[in-house]
Amino acid sequence: MKKLASTIVAAGLIASSVAADSAITAVKVNADLDRVNYKSAVWKDAKFSTVTLYPQTTIEFNDKKANALNTANKAVKAKIAAVYNDSRIAFLIGWSDETKNVTTGTKTDEYADGFAVQFASNSTNPKELPYIGMGSDGRPVVIHLQKEAIGVFEPNGNGDVSHQINPNQTDLFGEDLKNFNKKVKRLASTDYERSFVSEGFRSMTEIKDASNKSYSRIGYASGGWSGTVSRPLKDEYVNLNAASIPVAFAVWDGEKMGRNGLKNLTAWTAVKLEGKKGGDALVTALHGKVAGDAAKGKEAAMMNGCTGCHQMEATDAANLMGPSLTNIGGYSTVDYLRESLVNPSAVVVPGYNRNAHSNYAWYNIENGKRVSTMPDHSWMEKADLDNIVAYLKTLKAEVK
């Protein structure tokens, strides 16, 4: 099984017998998936697909050093497999990474490699899926996050505050310090696994009670990571017992100070549960042919003043009047892009800096709700909207 795990990472993450960014097939298995990990034998019978994860560039990160490290980021490829049984579903993601970065819990400027898998709480309408990464008002998401960690002491689950500090901040020496470090090691949590619910920007909330039944693991071998998440098909947060479901993936690079919104992520990807009939509408919405003429769409975007507020292409100058769209085609669905044009307040991005000048406000508060400052373009002809969406879908970084 160790050889299997290494092979997943090392056997060419870019090559795949399945078309890139097509729907993923979840294979039905009889195996127990409660504690499945990247070394489990169940992955021998899985079907692997290739997905592309694009640099998240909607909002410039508020860290000068991190921004400098990530100015020329490219998209990365990852291998994805899925299996399910009568009660649970599990995912395996493998991606290349030349450096191994681990959280030790002893430094404030140390960042770990990691990954996340995201699910939509409600996907009955494929044209109105939640905003990628954070969910949106009335469209919550569940996110399972796993990072590589060594000795993360807070929280350790038992309220022991005295052993959640750096040993250098104690007044202990000699045997007393040795005994302190032994207890710290015994109490420490080496598994950085978190689950969250979110319904829009700044609403992400960690699930800390017994309602969360997920299980995830991560491991490094042969120049890359393998990570797994197993969770119930149905719980109080999501119902994944369907013919097809939308799933999104993200990875962080600790070497480049990756954390929070500084990551690579996919758009919503359809996962078809083998043996279940239906679900074609979701697959078509997420992987169908894009209508419209991208060249005409670029012209229409220029004529309608999109560049006045948005940085459209990576070679354009940065613009703080609205979100950057330089990678929007990589991690957004066609329907999300169209909705953003005709109903810009459906999902409101908070702004590049909460302390920004009022002239750069990305939304206003009306009757207690955020209302986007972007004009409504529902007046446009359908053909023009299709063309602009087709153009926006071309805005994405090159693949590494």
C-alpha cells in the first residue's frame, strides 16, 4: 500500500486517461470508508481524473512579501479519485510540490502545505451554486481542510492553556523544562483537520461539536502530496446521496506563504456516483460547451467599461475599483459568471481592504444587506452576455 501511495503522487500528475477537467466518477465499493486514507487499498479500483487548480486572484492579499512570492503563479494539475459506499463518500487528491512545508506551532510566519474539499449544501439548481470557496447568502457550503502539522498545541481539546505556549516563554530550566516538553508532546495534536460551514464572505464558522463526522489525512512522498477526505453521504449539512454532486478542491503552498485566500482552487466539478441514474443537468452545467464568441466578448467587455473597474488580464494594470478577473475563468462556472453580470448583488465580494477609501467601496449597505456597486447588466442582449461569459472563461493562468 505504501507503493500505491507513492505511485499516486509520482506517476505523472499531468497525464491521465480521462479528459482534463471532465466529470469525476465515484466508484461504488463495499469497503469500510470510515478511516480511509491515501494508503488504503480501496484506491486500487478507483478511476482517476485530472483537475486544474488556478491561483486565486480575486482580491489582492494583504501581505507584501506573500504577494511578491506569488506574482507569477501558474495553475497546477492534480489527480482526483472518488469512492463511495452506502453511507460514506471519500476523495483522494494528489499534486506535485517540490517543497514540504509543515506547521510546528512555534512560529507566526510559518505556513503549511495543505488541501481542502468543498461541498454545496444544496445543488438542486445547478445554475445557482454557491460562490466558490466561501459560499454565498442563502447558499451555504461545507469545507473540509487538512494541513500538514507537527505538534499543534492549540486547541488541544482539554483546556490546558499552560502547555500551549512556546517553551522559550517559560521560566523552566534543566529537568523541569524536559518534563514540560514531554507533557507538551503528549498533549499536542499532530493532525490539523478542520471542518467549516460558510454562507458568504467573513461568515466561515468551524464545526466544533459532534455533528461533524469527517475524517481526513495527508502525506508527502516522491515530490508531492496525497490527501484524503471521508465524510457521510448525508448529514445535517449536505446531502450527497445523488446521481451527481458538485465538489471543489483547493491546495496551499506553504513555501509561498499560502494560507486563507492565497491558494490554488478549482471551479465546481461534477462528481457522478457510479450506478445512480440522472444528474446530467449538473454535468452539462459544469462541463458543457461554453456558448458565445470569446473574441466578440472581449470587445463587448471593453465597450461596456469592464476594464474601468476590473483588472481583466494578467498583463493589465491592477485596478482597485473591483475584483481582479485575471483567473476568474479558471475557478468560476458559466452560470456564476452570467449571474454576476445580470444580478451582481447575488454574491458580494467585500473589497480589497476593509479600511479602503470610500471611493473604492465594492458594495453599499441597503436595508441591512450588501448591495454591489457594480451596475446591473440584465439589459444586455443574450448574445452579448454569452460572448462576454465566453471571454471571461478564457481568463486563466497557464498550467505549470
